[in-house]
Amino acid sequence: MKVQADRTYQIKEQDRQKFDRDGYWISPKLISDEQIAKLREAHERLWSGDYDGDGYTMNHFRLSSNPDALRKIDNGWWVNDEVHRVVTDPFIGELAADLLGTDEIRLWHDQVIYKPGIGDKASADGNVGWHQDYGYWQCSNNPNMITVWIALQDTDLTNGGMMTILGSHKWGLIPDSDSFFNQDMEQLKEKYSAGHEWVEEPCILKAGQASFHHGLTFHGSGANKTHDPRLSIVAHLMPGGTAYRAGVQRHDNVRLLGPRPKDGQLFTGEYFPLLFNRK
């Protein structure tokens, strides 16, 4: 039975409490089956180099040359209209604003992520290491950012679904937590759990649902043990007023501020589109 997307949902007090307590919240179904099909087609087009317009993506990664390795594209919205539509969705922006307790939400950047199905192979190539997103975003002066991970199929641990560490957003920024590409999950767990209660919880999603997690929440994922790829679209979002913090860490978004960015310069304009403004 098809479940319709709920485009009227409003964040409730228990949703905010869940997000504030655990560092993540799972939405109802946000996008329709028709849009899911279009986004799955967008994946096929992007991986074959079939772009909308004459531009190119910000980054195009594969974790190794192994065909079982995870692939991702950053700022797919630059070259695909369907990705653009979903990662700048005002409804998703409003949900994020309500969870963060802010009046304005802008796109920081997106990711188009493809995790191949490897079946019963013994391989760590599909692993995404435990990490904090803000570990990569320290050029931003606001760690109170949020990631919206949208599933394009039913997703759980069997096909490499994401796991979060409950309450880890309250630990603050942990040194060297920019470890997305480190696939040794146990080594990372030992490193980051010191002095903290380490409680793993899977994000189990139906197609069209999304997990909203705080920029400081530790998360990671294992291999996709099915024979079908696990596809997702990810919107990394920031509150309005987020500005450049100079001299801390390199990030490709800084180049989008112009040739001579200044400390305190706002991340705004066409590269950081507005999703939602309550005012």
C-alpha cells in the first residue's frame, strides 16, 4: 500500500524534545513516490555525467577504485533540477528551522550518495566512519547546523543505513572528528567514546522519510549487504546569519564567498539559497 507524503506536518513539542535529547529526529514521509522515482532517475543521470545546464559539481568522490565503494557528489543541485528542487524545499526548511529554533534556513551544500549493494562479501568499502558533520564545517561560526538525510528506498542496517550516537551533539566538537573516510568503525568508536556513554541507534526509514541530525551528532554506517544500491539525497542546512570563521579550516564553500573572504562574512547569496524565512 502506498503511503502519501505528509506535506502539512508541523514540528511538535515532542519532536523538539527528541531532537534536543538525542541529536536527531525522523520525519514522516516528506516526498511522494513520484518524486522518489525522479530522484532515483537523477542518480542514474548524475553518475553517467548527464547534467542539467553547463556547470559541474563541487566534488565527486569515490572512496576507492573498488566498485563496492561508496560514491558521493557534493552540490548536485548545481547540475540536476530534481536535486535542486528537493534540497531547497521550503517545507523541509521550515521543519529544520523549527527543530533548531531559528527563523531562517539556508542551504550549506548537498550530497548525492550512492552505496553499492555488496551482498555477502566481507568488505568495509561501504563503511562511512563515525564522524561529526561540523568536524568538516569549522569555517562556519555556527555549529548549530542540521543535516537532512532523505531515503530513496526503505533503509535499515541491512542496506547500510545510518546509525547515530544518542546525545553526542552535547559533547561539543571533538578533535579530528572529520573522519567520514576512515572505514575502521571500531577504531573510531574507541577513539571517540572515551569519557562518554556510547549508545548506537539505527535510523530506520521508509522511502521518502528523512532523518534530521544535528551537525555535532556522531553518525556513521556499515556496508550495504543487499544486492541493490542504497540511494539518498542529503541537504546540509544552516541558520540564517551563519558567517565565515577565518583561519580555522579549509572548506570549498569558502571559495564561494569570493577571492578575498573576510572573517564574519555571511554565507548568503546564490550559492547558499534561502529555503525558509519565518519573518
